[in-house]
Amino acid sequence: MDSTTVFDDCVSWLLQTATGMSGKANSLFDYFGDDKVMQEVGNLGHNPQFMMLARMNRSDLKDVKAGAMTKRSIMLALVVALVIKRKCSIQKIVREAQEYDPKIEAPLANLCTLALERTSRR
């Protein structure tokens, strides 16, 4: 994730808020490998060597997974995945974001809305 993005300073907080957990954000997920996913990453023209896959480690969230190229991007991708999997409501996370830092409200709402629209078309 580019350090100039509006989310750079708050991805840990976003993940903690989306999960309702107050522990370190890094402790909320685990990295894992998947050869099939990495092959698809390569097929899309990206270098799989730089891709990381992560899944939430809480038992009720084990089906929430994401891939990205940096730790901060993984955290943001997991927040979006939580919304897509209906483990966190878009209204809740956007409302919390507005209270935390108003400048992230609209970009977060747009990102989550777009992700929901794209995944519901499949």
C-alpha cells in the first residue's frame, strides 16, 4: 500500500474495528500458501513471489481470506473480505470510520461498496 493513501495510518485500527477485537492487528490473521492461487497470480501477469495470502485466525472467521503485496494492504484487503463475507456490516465499519477519521469515510464506503457490487455479479 502506498504510504500516501488515506488508509495508510489506519489499517490496523480498521481491522481491529471490523473484527471487534482490540489485540494487535498482526495477531488477528495468519499467512498461508496456496499454489493454485499463486499460479493464477502469475497467469494474471504478476510476480507471485511478491504476493502474500492471509486468513483470519479466529474460528468464526476462518473463511475470510485475502491476498496483497504488503502487510498493510493485507489488512485492508481482510477488512474488505470481512464486508464481502458479511462478517462485518458496511454501515458499521463506515460509521466507525467516520468517527475515527472523517477523511476515510467516503473512500472506505466506496471501496467496500464496489467490492460488494463486483462480488455479487458472479
